[in-house]
Amino acid sequence: MNTEKILEVKNLKKYFKVKNGMLHAVDDLSFYINKGETLGLVGESGCGKSTTGRTLIRLIEADEGEVLFHNKDVLKFNKPEMKEFRQQAQMVFQDPYSSLNPRLSIFELISEPLMNSNQYRKDKVKTNARVKKLMEVVGLSERLINSYPHELDGGRRQRVGIARALSPNPEFVILDEPVSALDVCIQAQIINLLKRLQKELELSFLFISHDLSVVKHISDRIAVMYLGKMVELSDYNAIFADPLHPYTQALLSAIPIPKVNVERNRTILVGDVPSPVNPPEGCRFAGRCIHAQEKCHQETPELREVGGNRFVACHLVNNEPSE
């Protein structure tokens, strides 16, 4: 695998001012994505996954940290630099209907990002050819070129969103829950499409999802988030074969198995998710962890390498948990 880093995130933080204080949406996040790689970012709703994706391309402005794209800090880009960066980094959103302008036709939606380029803005023939090519690439029939979003089903709308993201020929694409609103059979089609496009176009993906079973089929590495913090980061094979963090173990145990009469050990989490406005001291998962010790409630565990390019934020890794 290519080890050239296309994106590196260092100590990223994003807070939101709310009535009772500051909401810690993304709290000291660090990771990298190699060229041609897919990093899966998973966690339950409200953990900060989508906020992370939007912060990386400055749809939301970060409060602290660095986002290095080809070793240049995106958070310090001026307007001309951001315009160029937006050509190279795109995003596919969760809801394909709400993310598409209902007043624009499929042709207009896909061609709109091309209008930032003089070569397309001044050449309608070239623009028309590019749109038709993109529709072919994502599996959309040319007969739909003058249709509107409400005339398409969810799968086709998501294909429009993907074509729109690919239109400026980016290197890096953030996929924010791109299949969660689709039927299972359509999910498989979109996942297969993304894998094919990644190989053909040499794309790098950040794939955001709450569904580990989906992430497994597209990711090279998986990062697990809990309440704004990253708790585990590893190769997807290692994550599924031997999860280290208790939260990752609980997520994996919740994946349905499509077989009857299969016994399995389930990890049932107790208690509620702590408030992101006033997060507890120590490990944020300690209040729901059956193995938590006194140290877990007092000291915040650092994300550290434990061998084999595996990272985990847990005091109990390599120690025997208390009974």
C-alpha cells in the first residue's frame, strides 16, 4: 500500500457554544490518511464523526489543531487557496435528497462545480461531454440528464451526489454516511461503485459511518470515536479479529449475524453516554465500562501505539482487567 500521506490531522478540536457551556464535539483528534487509502471513521450518533468530516474541509471552522493536505495546513488557507483546495477535496453527504438543489436538473447539478473552471464555463460542448461521462462512470442512464432529484429513487440520487463530487476531479473525498439512507441491496451497489471508482481514479476516502459491517467492506483502516475522542485505530482485519478497546468490543458484538440459532457473547453497555458539554474526568467511557478501575476515572488515557501499527486509548490494554 502507498504510504504517502495525503491528509494528516493533528490535535483537531471543535467546540460549540451552548446554553450550559461548551460542547466538545471534536476533542484533540489526530490521524492520517495515505494516498489511495480508505479510513473508516465509526462511532455511535453524536460522537463527532460528521463534525470531523465537515471541519476537515472547513464547512465548519476548527478551533484548534492542524489539517495538513499534502503537508500544507488547510486551516490557514486564504480564499484563493481554499478555492483550489475545494477542487481537490470533495464531500458526499448522508441524505442525497436534501443535499441536492431540487430546482436544478441532473445536468445542472453535476455541471455546477465545473463552472469554477474557465475551460468548462466557456465550452458548453466540453461540459456536456464531461457530465455524460460522469453519469456513465457512476452508472446513471443518459436519459435522466434532464430529470430532477424528486424524480429519482434514493440510489440514483446518491449516484448524482457522487458524480457531482467527482466532477472537479478531486484526490480526496469525504463520504458522510453515504449509504445509511438506502436499502440494503442499494447499499451494496453504492459500496461496490465507490470501491471501483477509488481504484480507477486513485482516490483517497474518509468513510464516516455508524455501521461497522458496512465499514468493513470498504476500509483499509478503521478509527473508532467515542464522545469526541478517538479510542482505537487499526487495520480493519485486526479490529475485527481482536478489538482492544471495550467500546470497540461492544460495537462489534452488536453487529447482526444473518444466521439462526447462532450463540454469541454480547457486550451490553450500561448507563448513559456522558454529557459532551461537561465530559467527565479520566476516560469518557469509564462510566459504561465493566472493567473500569479507579485510574480510568481519574486519568485521561492517551492514544498510544501498542504494536503492529495499532493505536488504543485505554489504561487496561496489556493489563488484566479487574473482575
